[in-house]
Amino acid sequence: MSARLTELALLFLRLGATAFGGPAVHIAMMEEEVVRRRGWLTRDEFLDLLGATNLIPGPNSTELAIHIGRRRAGWPGLIVAGGCFILPATLIVLALAWAYARVGRLPAATGLLYGVKPVVIAVVAQALWGLSRTALKSPTLGIAGVAAIVLSAVGVHELAVLFGTGATIAVGRWATAWRAGASAACLASIGIPVGAGAGATGGAAFGLWPLFLFFLKVGAVLFGSGYVLLAFLRADLVARWGWLTEAQLIDAVAVGQVTPGPVFTTATFIGYVLGGVPGSLLATLGIFLPAFVFVAASAPFLPRLRRSPTAGAFLDGVNVASLALMAVVTWQLGRAALVDAPTVALALGSALLLLRYRVNSAWLVLAGALVGSLIRP
């Protein structure tokens, strides 16, 4: 067992320190390592675990690492694999946050972030485009996505948009199946986590405990890509509570893009900006803790859930609503990042390279930093 734990630790520490490019890249690297190179899982087993991560909230690639650890070395492996995948990015982001707090207002840092921000908008838009082609499986889901965009744009709470859309699609699928004589199969489906608590109330004063609870809530209810995190961050930390400015949020996203590992380590950066080292540690713990709990609790029941028509329909609706939140927040952040002709050119050029030539987003972010430093030295 100790040898397996050591193998897991070494593998996921390396992946956590080198896996640039977002969840899709993380997953591809994991498949290469644990299926093709090491043979720890068959391809079918790997795909089963990947499908399972889409049925629970949280960061998919991190949850996949946790699942692999559990399959390889039991409950200790669950903790070792997940923790080692998160640790390198957390330390890197913490160091960058420390530097940002001291030099973030200097001209050199201003120029760097001036170039990075439009690239970040392009990266998020590219992810939105790619995910939408998978998520919009039917005209009904397309209509639900448009409705979710409208609701989010007029200020309906993100959790209500997510779970309301998911529940609507699930009920529609159930009704269709019932009319077709398949109601028994639908009624047998169970286990959809739609009872998440309400968001924090407006006007909350900053404190370490509210900060931890906010990120714990986000980690416990956030379906879809890590980019959907932006919608939650902006709605509460910027618009409702005023703990962050728009510029600080964009900076946090930029740091999350330029570093390897989970995008959710954006929470580490924000925690440090708001509350120093204690804030960064509590924010990181809060946003990742639910992933460990959900994997541990749900793993024995996942095969049944994946076969459930109602569970699948709910997930379809939640994914579409997640894309709607991404679309709205991309528009809002774009207005803050695309401020002149050079930033618009950077965004359009980055989008072209991402969509047409599939250039790694990490290289584009670094290039944007270089261009920004040259334009605004």
C-alpha cells in the first residue's frame, strides 16, 4: 500500500506542477499516465470515472484525480492523489499573490496584466464555444440556455438558474418518458443534489469565516467547467459585497490561467488578496473540500446514477445553465478587459489561435503578458 501511495503522490505532484491548459488537458494527461503508460485502469474504467465526475459538483479534473487515487489505493489514495494534484498550484498561486500584493500597482505589473486580461477573455470564450457544441444536444436545451442567459443577465441568483434549469429539463424528460410508458424507469432514478442552500445575503462584512463559507458553498454547488466559477465570484465578491473590484477579479482569473493545475486555485489568490495567508488557506480548503466529500460519498452509487434517465436530464440542464452563466460573465468581464484597439486585437488573435490552431492557452497567456509589458513598460 505504501508503494502505491508513493506512486500516486509522485505522479499527481508532477501533474499538478505541469498540467497547463485547463481541465480538458488535465484529463488527457491523466489518461495517458494511468491508462496507456501505467495500466492502472482500463480505458472503459477511466471513462466510467470521467463520466462520474460530471454527476457531482466541483472541479472535474480534481475529482477525477481523487477517483483514481481511491481506485488505486483506497481511502488513503483518495486523499493523497487529490491533495498532491492541488498542492503545487496552490503554492505557485500563493507566491504570485504575495508578489501581486506588493508589486501589482507598479507599471511593469500593470503592463503585464494589461496584456493578459484580453487573452483570458479569449480563453474563456473558446472554452464556452467548445463546451456548447457538446451541451446543446437538442432544441429544448438550446431554448433553456437562452432563458438561462436572460435570467442571469437580469440578476436572478446563479444557484436558482443552475438548479432551476436542471430541474425543468429533468421534469420534462420524466414527463416525456411517462407519456411513452417508461414512468417506472424514471421513478426509480434517485440522487440528484438539487437542495443546495441559498447564497449568502448581500451587505456581508468581510471576515475569514464568511470567506471560508463562501468558497465552501461554491465548491459544494458548482457544476460544469471551472470557468463557471467566474460567475459566482463576480456576483457575490464584486457586485453584492464589494470585497473585490472588477480589475482584481480579472487579475485573479489571469493568475489562474497562467499557472498549472486546477482553475479553482483562483480561490487561493483571492483569499490572499482579501485575508493574507490565513485567507488563502481557508479559501483553498473551502473550495476543494466538497470535492473530496462528494467523491467519497457518491462513488458506491455512481453506476446507478449514470444509468438514470432523470439524472442524465438534470445534468444536461445544469450544464446548459452553466454555459449561460459563462456567457454572461464573459460579456461582463470583457467590457472591463477590452479597453482599446490593442486589447481587442489581442483577444481576437488569441481566439483565432485557440480555435483554429489549438495553441495551448498557457503559451498565449505568457505571450499576452510579454506584449502587454512591451506596450505599457
